[in-house]
Amino acid sequence: MYILFRTAAVLLLLNILVGKLHGIRWLAVKIPSDVEWQKTNCSKVHGFIGGQYKICRRSLPIMRYISEAAEMTKKECKSQLQNRRWNCTTISQAPSFYNDLKRGTKESAFVYALSSAAVVYSVTQACSIGRLKENCGCGRTPKTKLKNKDWLWGGCSDNIAYGVRFSKKFTDAVEKKRMDGQEPAAASRALMNIQNNEAGRTAVRDKLATICRCHGVSGSCQKKTCFRRLSEFKDVATLLKKKYDNIITVVSKTNCRQNHYLKAKRGKKYNSRDLIALDASPNYCKVSRGTYGTVGRECNPSTTGKGSCPYMCCGRGHRTFTRVVEERCECEYVWCCYVRCKKCKRTITVSTCQ
Ligand SMILES: *[C@@H]1O[C@H](CO)[C@@H](O)[C@H](O)[C@H]1NC(C)=O
Ligand SMILES: *[C@@H]1O[C@H](CO)[C@@H](O)[C@H](O)[C@H]1NC(C)=O
């Protein structure tokens, strides 16, 4: 009885240490990205923790890009995983997440990486278009050589270094604090989050494109000037989804100096591009805390793999029926200035899980 009680108490404590301090609580930011932040806005309602209040008060002009990053993260997470059993709807619960995003799952790994990438992305973009003149401008000329010696670096390269630095400061601010405590579960969780945040930032860097423009006598294109530009955020997210599908499971270890570190299972290795998870995920088939199950989810009976009915319905089977939808059709432009459409009815076939 005593042991049981003690276990419960330890579990409760772990939950408080590990659970309360999610590094992604800030996805709850309540101010839309088209509004400037005031000092009084840097408050608890946005899910900030630890160093994030100070960063907020010191970097007010940048905060709207934190709002933008939160919006991008939620939108892109849902869009990337729309055909999966776990489809990211619970991200909207921020700052009080369920177990799927509270624990060290691969879903957590993906959301941490995506949100940290989103901060890099939106801050970097703001620098390039001159919205943060006090803080940053164009990036430095890249050190790498271009393919052709007649080509030169020139123009305004995106200032990813600034975006990376800001994202690291903002997203890792929460984790550093947890590392200080010697509580092993909290420390290993912090290590996991730091790795996944880093993988997110690396993905933005890896997706940078080199764009070149021609110069020279009437289109001869003898000289080119080139600069580095962000790809679409969707491409960054697609890369991270691949890492999510190849998640590396890690276990927590302690060395002789009592320092905590993580080690991949079964002798695997990982680098700064990989996503890692400490906890196994459920299959998200049935309803439980943090999962809505897949009953009633739409599935595609004519594919295999993710999104197919056998996958989505977890073998419970599906039913197919027709539904009449109304949509706008035969639209025409009416001078001046609107579009007039008719309403058409169309019958579509839908399959949903039982
Ligand atoms: C942000 O601060 C301004 C000025 O203090 C205030 O008017 C506004 O309501 C605040 N917005 C939010 C969402 O807290
Ligand atoms: C995501 O899943 C939930 C429940 O599992 C469902 O209600 C919702 O419609 C799904 N979202 C999309 C975009 O399919």
C-alpha cells in the first residue's frame, strides 16, 4: 500500500515536472499576427514560460512573428497530417495539451520541430522584407562557392542566421531551465525537445534555395548574381514529416558524472536532422485521452497505405454512401465588379470508418 502510494506520488510529481512545462505552450498566443505587441501583452495567457516573458518584453517588434509562427505551425501540422489517424487537431488545445502532445511521443517531436522551424521562417522573412530594421536586415554573403566562377553572390540573401538565433533563444528558453534540475525524467525530456527544436531549424536551413539572375549583354547571361532564399514553408514541413515517419526512439542514460544523455535504441545513430522520441505512441485507433479515435473519419477506399480505409479504420471496416453537395458553378464576371454564380448540386461518394 505504502509503495503504491509512493509510486503514485512520484508519478504525480513527474507529471508536474515533465507535464507542466511544455516548450510548445506558446502555441496558445492569443494576439493575431497583424497586431503589434505592447509590453502589457507579454502575459501568462499566451502560454509563455520562464525566459519567454523577458524575450517578449525586450523584443516587442518581433512578437508578431511569434504569433505568425504559431498560426503557421497549426495550419501546416493539420494539413500535413490530414490523412493520418493522428491528424493534429489536438494542437488547438494549447496551452493545456493532452497526452499525445504532453508525453515524449513522435507527435510531440514533430510539433516541436515544426514550431521551432516556423519561428526561424517567419522571423527570417521579416528581416528580408525590412520589417525589423532595428534588429536585422539582409543575410551575410554565403561562404560556399557557386558552381560557375563567373557567378557572384549579390542581392539580399535571407538572414537565416538571425532567424535561427532568435528561434533558439525563444524555444530553448524553456528547456534550459529544466536541464538544471537533476530530475532525470525532466532532464531527458528537455534533451529530447532541444534535439527536435534543432532538427526543425536545420530543416529550414536545408531547404534554402539558391536563386540566380542573369546579367550581361542583352540576355547573354554571362554574369549571374545569386542569393539565398527560403523555400515555401510547406516544403520545410514535408521534410519534417519524413523525419516524423522515420522517428528514432531513444532511451535516457546517465554517465558516471551524473550527466543525462540520450541514446538511440538498437545501436542506431542520429544527427541534428533527425527527430527523436522517448515514448512510444498509441496507434490512435480508439478514443482515449488525447485521441478521438477514427470512428467516422473519412478514408479513401481506392488507395493503399496512409489514408486508405484499412489503415484509417484499423481493420474495423468502413461504409460507403453518397452525399449531395451544393457548390458554386458556371460563374461569370459581371461588369463591374463582381462574379455571379449558379448553385449546382453534385453527388459525391464518401467512405467513413465504422
Ligand atoms: C495588448 O495590449 C494592448 C495595450 O495595452 C491592449 O489594448 C490589448 O487589449 C492587448 N491585447 C491582448 C490580446 O491582450
Ligand atoms: C481529424 O480527426 C478528427 C477526429 O479524429 C475529426 O473530427 C476531424 O474532422 C479530422 N480533421 C480532418 C481535417 O480530417
